[in-house]
Amino acid sequence: MSIEARDPILSGLDELAGMADGDQVTDRMAGISRKARTNRIRHGAVGAASLAVVAAGAVGALQMLPSGDAINEPAPGGSPTAGTESTVPSTPAEPSVTEPAVIVTDETSVDLDGDGQADQVRLLVPKGERVQGRSDYAAAEVTRASGQTTEVQISGAGTPKVAGEADLNGDGVPEIQIVSEGEDHSWWTVLTFTGGEVVAATPILSGAEWVIQPETGAMEEEYAGATYRDFQVTWMRDDQLVTWFTGRAWDRDSSAEVTLFPWALDGDELSLGGQSETLCVTADPATWTNPEPC
């Protein structure tokens, strides 16, 4: 039985509304017609709400069944019911983080180009290619105050670090001295600003001496068809890059007489120059960077 059939007032209003619809004088019945239509809408809404409550109660009853069977239908609101495994991750997947391809071994800030503003220098070696402190490639990344960035290759295969910031050519602008230290050998690189760019100075032949690199360790040099074996040590001495070498094979178990030279810088060329000194060192490595008169 419908709601309207059980409500005599509603039926009466419908009857009067029907009479009003057939009456030519609609003004007398307009209010009753509106009232009847309003009641039909109101009772329809109440009926729909009642059905919704009944349906919700039925779902609740199903969820409380004592059988323990999982309910696969979603609960009101779209969320999975109790006992249902969700295929949607409870938390978002964590984004993968790309590890840097290089390692910064040292850095400094110095006015390398002479513009009165500090430039940033970072020493880099590739990650994953370092074996026992060695790397096949190392570079100095120089970012000038203007924003221009230059990458300069560093000599050697050791772990680089900044050893000094000294003016080697006397122009009032410092150069950066970098040492790449290995287990039994070290290599030096001098960064200088010339020709509008930062470069690594190139060691060249100087005077009657054979070509020599600013390094520390045992050396073999070819000059005029002969092979020269020596041991040499390079370091910073009072803001000056210097190297001494034995000029002959040295057993490193006894004292030795060495010849010390300062390095001179002209443009991008690094050479042995200035007054040489004859000094002596002992087998103790502590004396190698502090040679004394013989």
C-alpha cells in the first residue's frame, strides 16, 4: 500500500487539486494545488530516505554476519570493508634519489681572476672509480663571481686538495696550488687566470735542465737520449712552489745532496727558474720539506 493511499488528508488534497485543475476560476484553488504538490514532493523524499535507511541497515547486517566470510562489496563511502585486502598502497611510493656522480674532496674561495670578488673552487673526483685513494680523472670546478663555470683537469691520480693560494707570477693575483696525493706519489697542478680564462699551467723545459714535473716520488726523465733517474719532492715554501731533486738514483736510506729550484710562472707556462740551492736531506721524510745546508 502506498503512502498516499494511507493518508486521507493527502487524498483529499489531491481530489481538490483535481477539481481546481478543471475549474476555470483557478485563483480559488491555486493555493490548494500548490499545497498538494508540495505534500507529494515531501512524502516522496521521506519515502526515499526511509528506503536509504533500510538499505544501509541491510548492509550493516550483512557486515555483521557471524560466518566470518569476507565481504567483497565496498562499504558506504567507497572504502574497503573489514576483512577485505586493498590493492591501493596505503602510502605513496618513495621517490628514488640519484646519488651524485662525483665526490668533492676539497674546496676554497679566492679571487682567482683579479676582479676583486671571490671565486669558488671545488675539487672533484668521479664516484665509483676510486681505488685505494686513486682516481683516473680529477678536476677543479671553478665558478667565477660572474657566474661562469670552468672545469680544469687536475694532474695525477691521487686525491686532490688545496695546498696553497700564492701569487707565483707577481701580478698581484693569486694562483691556486693543488696537490693530488697518492700512497707513494703526489702530483701538483697550478690554476692560473690568463687569456680571460682559468687554466692549468703547463710545465715546460727550462734552461739546460730536462723536463721535470712538479711532483713527489721516484722519476725517470729522458733528455738528449739519456735516461735520468732521481727522486724529487715538491711543496710550498713561504708562498713559493719549489722542487728539489737528487739528479741520480737515491736509496732513500742515507743522506743525500739535492738541488732545489723555485717554479716560475709566465702566462700559462710553469718552469724551473730563479736561483737554485744545493741542500741536504736525510732518510727521514720529515726533512724532505725542510732541507738544510750540507
